[in-house]
Amino acid sequence: MADLHFTLTTPERQVISDDVYMVVVPGTEGEFGVMAGHAPFMTTLRDGELAVYRSAGAQPERIRVSGGFAEVGDAGLTILAESAEA
């Protein structure tokens, strides 16, 4: 079930804003996965790839990101990246 709201934005544009199952994020302290109901927190990103799972068991959509911040809260996962490309 796709129930985590995920938004990825760069200074140039909004890359994605959709409900997904899970996102694996390259944090500066290591990769972490976010699903609906995750505890709130904020962290910085390292250059790497996001893995966006649209549904359980699906192949991930990979999006390369450079720098930025990730925030998990009541509204879901919001990533503000310096740059992003599929």
C-alpha cells in the first residue's frame, strides 16, 4: 500500500510529489529507509542515490541526489536536494 507522502525538490524544480511505499535515503550517517509512520527527524544528505519503492515488492526507481536535507514528519518525507536526476 502506498501511504508515505514523498516530496523531492531542488532549487530549480519539484522533482516528485507522490504517495509511495518506501524511500531509501543516502544520509551523511548512512543509508536509511522511510515508510509511513516513521519517527520524525531531520538529517543532511550525502551524494548518492534515492531508491523510491512505489509499492511493496516493486523494483525501485533510482534518483541521483547531491547534498541537501531530509525531513521526516507528519506530512511524510521531504527532501530538499542541491540537485537531482533520474
